[in-house]
Amino acid sequence: MAQKAVQWRQLESGEIVITIDQPESKVNVVSQAVLAELEQALAEVARLAPLAGIILTSGKPGIFLAGADLRELAQAWRYPELVRQLIERGHALLRQIENLPGPTVAAIDGPCLGGGLEIALAFDHRLVTTNPRTELGLPEVKVGLIPGWGGTQRLPRLIGPALALDMICTGDSIPAARAVEIGLVFDAVAADRLLEEAKRLLYLARQQNDWPAIRRRKQQPVGLSEEQHAYTFAVARGQVWQKTRGRPAAPLAALEVVDKTVKLPLEDGLRYEQETFLRLATAAEARNLIAVFFQQQRLQKDPGVSQAFAQPRNITRVGVLGAGIMGSGISGVLARRGLFVQLSDVSAEILNQALQRIERSFLERVQTGRWKPEEAADALARIGTTQTLAAMADRELVIEAVTENFDLKTRLFSELERHVGPDTLLVSNTSTLSITQMARVLQRPERFAGFHFFNPAERMPLVEVIRGEKTADDTVIHLVAFAKRIGKTPIVVKDSPGFLVNRILFPYLNEAMLMLEEGVEPRELDRIAVEFGMPMGPVTLQDVVGLDTALFAGRVLQQAFPDRFVENRIVAALVEAGRLGQKSGAGFYSYAKDPRQGADDPALLPILQHCRREHRKISPEEITDRLFLPMLTEAIRVLSEGIVRDPGDVDMGLILGIGFPAWRGGILRWADELGADAILQRLERYQYLGPRFAPPPLLQELAQQRRKFYPDGNP
């Protein structure tokens, strides 16, 4: 007989303990099967009335409830009635809990998220552990949904609309201490005391007989005056709009639900929430964001090769060559994760500047409450500096992050290989240079690969693991596991000009520059890209990356693909004028007054006029097409050439590497949504501009066969 996920027992002191422990699963998720077992357990328990109390807990230490089963919700667009039944079933379960004949407490150890927290909110009390893994949250907006089992209703009634909106509209979780502080839970206790403290809380509830009043209050509207209501929701609406600009739609939709229902009885509010949830669940945004969630999970499980025959090494000692912006950023990431770092450069002054940068970044974490001062001090102590390659002798991995110069890099690797052991992994952080060609100077090319961080290394989640022609499978396995250990998401890429992200990004940047030369204004290009969903426009992005870096990378790709990468004059002209972007104080925009936010600069105008070939009006529709269609066609070519192993690698590379809007699901899911025929028609309009708008054979094949990149549309 199959093991049940839900069991209950009665303690000698009379309390009932209901335990959720999904067999053969690391976490507990609230699936249809678990709901059915919970319903049965609650019905059996209710027949034992009167009750000394009911405790809900988990059989998995450090794991409470991770939320509803997203794979069931992912079918909403295809089977909306089934999702409606799931939502209604959840509401019925929560009513069962709220009608139990005795006081109740959810005893929470570990993550309590989404549907898990909504179940806990139906209990009279919540008790959490001080376990660092304990967190409570309603993350539904992050997958394009809102809480669907009463989260938008019970949470505001418990902690007030302002605090509730902060949790619901951001989707961010809070730790145990904050949950106690805002009244979401009764207290935080040691994990080994959780059951005893839950029993004690039930004893107090029986003595005070407070639980019927708690349930009655939960059914009532939230008591806000007109002024309080107007102020609370005006502030929240402004905050949500500033962060999302309305896409994805879920955060604003969640806010509107709370706004419209805080003055209604609970049952009326639940009906309003349910209809909004179902509308969002059948929309493309939720489908895309759920797909992105599952792609992220796939990458976390992916060993990097088709058959993982080798156990990943436990790398603890790492060398970093080059103490510039990237080298210091990488060193900080490694030290934060508990690794011992040896940072190398040619001068003591450069090394001291790097240490100062790293120390400032660590102090920022202390000032924002993410670290204690001693944690920052310990991490900084794990970084040593050296001016000699011989100091890398004991390193298990050495990451090169020097200037993007082929001769300099190969000279360094050739010398470095003489100082390190035969099993030491050597990697280059190059963003453009060929890994296969660099490997030719090495005696052990099988131990060499690309390991491309994105700037700023401390914040950007993606690392491209680039396989050269002779890179061994076990080298890939070790590097993929290492990337995950330092908190990054690795994508394995075959060596090719621009690798994955930059190869697809540069057609977008290049087309923006060509449109500048045709007469479009920089702000117009940026505005339209941001409206599409990009975190910043192509003009601002070039300033942030550095125009000298963009110029060099563009030339590499232009040499590799001369038919599709058309040379523009404007970037070279700006570099020649010393306008390198943010780092020099001026690029397309001026950063003199604000190093972060660029201002329009009259000094750009003569350079722009000198480089312009015409002055024509280009419509927003054409700008959007010309920015994103060349990016799409290059993405299709990357997939066709086997540069990556899966369409999801393309989509996740762009989402994590350049901030392509996740709510669109990635560039290939966006293409699926448009349809291959529609894309071909759009490309046809721009054929006169040259081969960069030529449809790739794979796209033509998909159109002819009525197929998609993701054939069944599933995550």
C-alpha cells in the first residue's frame, strides 16, 4: 500500500497532530492528492469533537509547505475548469480548518510559501522556528498569479493592508523574526521545542477561549477610514507601478483585489479574488513565468553534460588573475560563498584598489542588514593578494579576468600552467575570444574552458560555461557544479563567436546604432525597448557596458558574421572622443552629475550629426521590429547550430544575462506566441535592409510544418 502524505495522531495530552510528509519528495507541495488526504484527515479529526486542539506540522525537518503544485496550475490555459475546481477545493479545505471544533495552530519549521502560507492563515495561530531556513511568503506574483486560496483576504485582516500589500505585491518572503514583529505569527522558538510550544499555545487558547473570536474577526471587513484607505492604496499603487510599470500584470491586479475587498466580508472578498486569479491563470504571462520557473529548476538540476559520469569536485581554493572591476567582483562573489581566494595582478596599487572595492561591497551588505559585521570581516579575510603566478600553485581552479587581449591571455595561461598541478582547472572570463584557440597554447587543453561572468559579477545570476573543442566532460561537470555552489545559474555553451548571450545581444545593439544614424533619437530607442519589457534601452546599455568594450566585441562578431553585422560609425566616434560611457562620465548620455542616471548631453549632438546618414521618421512599430527581430533570428541560428542543447538555454540565457522580459517567457517563447508565419511576414518588410533580416531555415521549417520551438506549449 502506498505511503500516505498526510497522517494524524492524538497525543496523550489530547491534542491532534496532523503531519504532512510527501513520500519520495524533498519538499511538501499542495497537490490535488495532498488536498484529498488533508480533507479526509480533517473530516476524521472533526468527528472527535470536542477537541483539545489541532496542530499542523511537517514530517520533513526544515521544510513546511512549499506551496501549490505549479505543474497542475501550469495547465490552466488549457483546462481552466480544472483550475477552477482546484481553487474551489482549496477554499473548501480552508473552511474545514476554520470550522474545526477546537483551537488550531500551524507549527512551521522551514519555508511556508504560497498555498502553504494560505493554509497556515486559516489556522487560529501560527508558530515558527528560529531555523534560518524558516521564511513565510506569498510569491505568486513572481509567476504571474495572485494568491488564490484567500491570501489576499486573510493576510490583510491579520496584519493590516499596508504590510500585507508589501508581501503580496512583491512576492518576497520574510524571515521568522519579521513574521513575529508584524504579528503574522505568535512566536519563534527553537525547532526542537516546536511541538511542546504548540501544545502550550493550544493550552493558552483553551484557557482564554480566544479562538472563536479570532475566527469571527477574520470573517469581517478590515476597519479602515476613507482617509486611511485612500492613503494606503495610493502609496502602494505608486510603489508597485514604479517597480513594474504594469508588466507583469499580477502585482497591480493583486493590489486591486485587496483595494476592492478590504471593506467586504470575507466570503465576498474570496469570490472576487478567485475570479481575478482565474483570469490571470489563463493569460500568457502566467504561462510564461511558470515556464521560466521550471526552466530555472531544470538548469539547477542539469549537470552540464548528457551523462554525468563524474562526481563534481569540492573546490575550496580559487585563484583570480586580474584585479580590475571583473576580477574584484568575481573575488568578492567567491569569498562571500566561503571560498579562499588568491587575487593576482601586476602591481600592489591595483590590488589595494581591488580590496577597497570588495570591502565597500561587503560593507553595503552590512549596512542593508544582509550581513553581520563579523561575516564581512571573515569574508574579506579569505582573500589574499599576490603579484606572482607561482602563488597559484595550490589552487584547484584559476579564473582569468584580465583585459580582453588574446596575446596577453594566452601568454598568462602558458606561464600559469607551469605553476599549477595537472588537475587544476583553468578558465577564462572572456566575453568574446575563442576558447578553442586559447587552449592551443596549453599542454592540458582538456582542463580548460570559458567561465563567463556578467557585469556586475556580484549581482548578475548567469555564468556561461564555454566548451572548447578539447574541453573534457568532467571539466564541464566540475565547473557547472562550481557555478551553482557560488550562487550562479550556469548554461553550457559551445565555443562560438560571442558565445550565447553576446552573439544574440549584439544584433539588437547594432540595429539600435544603425537607427540612430538614420535619425532616431537615443531616448526614443531606449523608451521603446523599455516599453517592450527590457530593463534598460540599448543606448543606455552600451553606456553601462562601456563603449570601448562594446566596440571591441562588436568588431569580433562583425569579423565572424560580416553579412549580418553591419558596421556603424557612431560607437567608434564616441570612443575616439573619449566618451566611454558611465565609467568615463560621458557616453551617449552625461553622467557628471549622477553617475547612475544619465542626462541628455548637448555635446553628443555634433558627433551624432556627423555620423548620421539620413534624417527620417521611424515609427515605434518599426523600431520594435528592428530591435528584436535581428535578435530573434540570431537566437534561432544559435539553436540551429547546436551552440546550446535546448531552446530553454537560449531563453534563460537572455532572461538572466540581459534581462529579457521573463513575462514574455524568453525570446523563443515570444516567437511561439507570435507564430512562425507572422514572424516571416514581419521579416519580409525589412528584407531591403540586408541579410540580417533573412529568415533562418529553421524558422521557415517551423512555419511550413506548423510547429513551435516548444511543441506542446508546456513549461
